[in-house]
Amino acid sequence: MRIIISALLIAFLAACQLSSTPQKTQYLTVLHTNDHHGRFWHNEDGEYGMAARKTLIDELRDEANQQGHSVLLLSGGDINTGVPESDLQIAEPDFKGMSLIGYDAMAIGNHEFDNPLTVLDKQIAWSNFPLLSANILDKKTRQHAYQPYAIIEKKSLKIAIVGLTTTDTAKIANPQYVGHLDFISPAVATQPLVDEINSKYNPDVVIAVTHMGHYHNASFGINAPGDVTLARALKPGTLDMIIGGHSQEPICVDQQGNPNDSFTPGDACWPDKQNGTWIMQAHEWGKYVGKAVFKIENGKKELLSYDLIPVNLKNEHGHFIKDEIAKDKKLYEFLLPYQEKGALKLAGSVGSVDQYLDGNRNTVRFKQSLIANLIISAQAEAVGADFGIISGGGIRASIKAGEISYKDILTVHPFKNRVAYIDWQGADLVNYMNVVASFPSDAGAYLQYHKIDFDLREGEIHINSINGKPFNIDRTYRMSINSYNASGGDGYPAISEYENYQVTDLTDAQALRIYIEKHSPIKVNEL
């Protein structure tokens, strides 16, 4: 009996000595980008582009490996939509380019649902890394619609990565594509999932890669709650870091945690920290590669340094902010045929306009705009409508004065929405306008309208005229609208099942091209 007790005592003391031995110090370098939006190719000024990004990432990865660090490369999503050369090829060069760069995982963004889901299936197949979202469920089965998380081993580190997507996707994505999906609360999805992952895998690091937006001090306004709200809602220590996207900003704070509004490319940057969780985002389009270096010792993660490294960005004088990054030769040669193929489809002028049409989001989501007048004129003419509406969020770019190319049109209209119309009885039109005219500014839903004049009095719509003639509540009026808003996109009332609703095979881009070709030179003030 004494021999048994002694043996147990020796084993216990050995275990105590082992547990008190400090663990080996490890280092993790996390590289990240987000909101790529079709920018596989550098712009006309030679800025960003995936070939230069690969050169930079390869250098950062090699440097970290030489220092004995584990290295992780993540994306905050929204690979789709923004550049016609990419859009025309359903982002094939972008996803395949990310695979060649060596991404480890990405969040599924709302723009991953801009196309039929068969396209997203193709993009997943093109990728040698997982596309993640834990809060998208199939409404019928209540099962995850997409891979919720990944476990990745880097050297001796076991890393859990959970994907999350903004719940706004349910209203800003095309309802025809996401109607069968349920976008549940990120916090509700995350806490039990991370608890399960910890129990099953005991990872060294837990990361959420998200496409939800960063809103300082959780002031998300009309948007769905973002990364700060998530971090505050979870038990402390649930997530070590959030690598985000969607709000398309560099997240930099001062020593008090307030936004560093003076940040410019090349400046020092320090990320936000909420409830023990670091929150990072690298603006948009591959303009930067974020680089975070962590020291991991006895379960504690310490952020040693953070940088937002510009990818061939230029200053106002046209000079590179830092030394020019050479383009990776192999990736450049891989992407070049895609760029040439896309450019060939877009070559040539389709018409002209006599002044600049401002399509910036801080215009079209805040006030009535000339570019909306042109777009609505084109759609109304295509269907013989008396007036028309669109949501400001559907306008994605400006058009310069002078010659207009098909590329310009597709940059404004990348979503392939179809032009539609509905014939309203006057009283029903008033009820409908009461809803859509109430959407606030600084929202994708903000109403752009043309050839209808109305006032808001004490919260009620009073229509004065339509197409230059006094409004008659007993008349029938035809309204042009795109299929996205008609189906409930951006939170508009769904009217696509109404008997007096019709959708055409004409896309918004096609309608705009036809109108410009027919009426050029366009005189904006005469629309």
C-alpha cells in the first residue's frame, strides 16, 4: 500500500512541477485585407492591385517566418462587385488570385450574394481557403448554410477562426437570392459556437473574421450592429481578435480609444480594443495590408505592434507614399488575360454628358442627385413610366463630364438588377410613397426620385405633381423601379407579387446604355 501511495505522490508532484513550468513563448503575425470589391488589377494610377499585394505579403510572410512567427492571412469579405472587368467574370480572377496569394480564410460578405447562389458555389470551389459564416442558417433546416468555422494549425499554434456576416444582408442583398436564409444575431451564433470549439479543440487563439462593420463606441445608427457590439456582448476572453470589414475604414484610435480622424496613408495606426478583444480593419480595395504581431505566453496574448501598410498608394502630388512595391511576375501574368478580356468587352464610347454626375455615397445617400435623374429617366423611358424611383445605395459610382464608356455605366450599375414597373392607383401610390420617402439619409435605402414632386407635412406625403402635371388621386400612374427594390431590397415594401407589377429582361445597365446612346450629348439640366 505504501508503495502505491508513494508512486501516486511522485506522479502528483511531477504533474505539479510540469504545470508550473512556463510555456514556450510564441509569436503570431496576422495579415489582413477586406472589401476587395473586384480590384484584382491596379488602378489607372498604378495603385494597389493583387500582384503588388502578393509581393508585399510574401515579404511580410518571409520576414515573420525568419523570426519564428506563425503567420495568418485573412480577409473581411466582400470580394465581389465594384469593377466591371471583375464583375463581368463573376470575380474569378479575384478568388483565384487570393488562392495564389495564400489566404487562410475569409468572412462571407453581403456582396457575396450579389449573384445567384450558384455563382457563390463556384467561387467557393475556386478558393483553396474556406469562406466562413456562422450566423447564416437555412430557414427550413436551421442548419448552417455555409462553413461556420475553421481550425488552422500554424507551427505549434492551433487557431480557431469563426466567420460572421452582417444581418443587414437580409435587406441589402437581393431577396431572390437570400430569401431562404436567416441571418441571426452574430453574438447569439458566436458564444455557444466558441464554447463548443474550446471544449472540442482547445485552441491557442480564437479569431472572428467578420463582415459587419466597425462603429466606434457601438454607435451603429441605422446599420446592423457591428464588431464593437459583438465584442461587448460576449463573455470576456471569448475572442482574442476580430478581423473585420464592411464599413470600409482604417480602424485607428488614439490613446483614449477615440477615433484617430487625422489618419492618412503611411501614418502610425493602433486598433480598437473592446472587452479584451482587438478589432482591426484595413480600409478597402487592397489599399492596405494590415499587420498585427502578437506575443503569446502562458495563454496571454499581447499585441506588440500594428501597421496599416499602403500598397502603392500615392499622395496628392502623384508620388508613391512609400517605395513602389513591384508586381509579382507570376500573379501579374496570371491576371493579365482576365484584365484584357474584361477591357475588350468595355472598350469604346457609348455617348457623352455635359457635366459631372456625382455618385459618391455621401451624396446619393443624403440628397437628391443629378446622376439619379439620369438613371431614372433611362428606366422610366424603357418602360413608359410617368416617374421613377431607386434607392441611393444602388448607385455605386460617379460619371465624369465628357465621353461615357460602357465601363462607366457598369461601375455605376454593377448588380444586374432588371428594370421593372408597377401601375399604381393614386391612393395606393400615396400609401407606398409614405413608406419609401421615410427612409433616413445616410442609408442605402435613401429614396432617389425623379418626375414626381411631393411634400412631407407632419409625416404624411402630399403629392403635388407627376411628370409635370397636377396629381390626381383618381388616376393610374406608372412607376419605374428595379427588381431589387421591388422584391424588398433595402427594406422597401415588396411589390413583386402584385398583379399590376411587371419585370422586364432589361438590366439597369442596359437601360442606361440605351438611353445614353439615344440621347447623347446628354444635357443634365434638361432631364
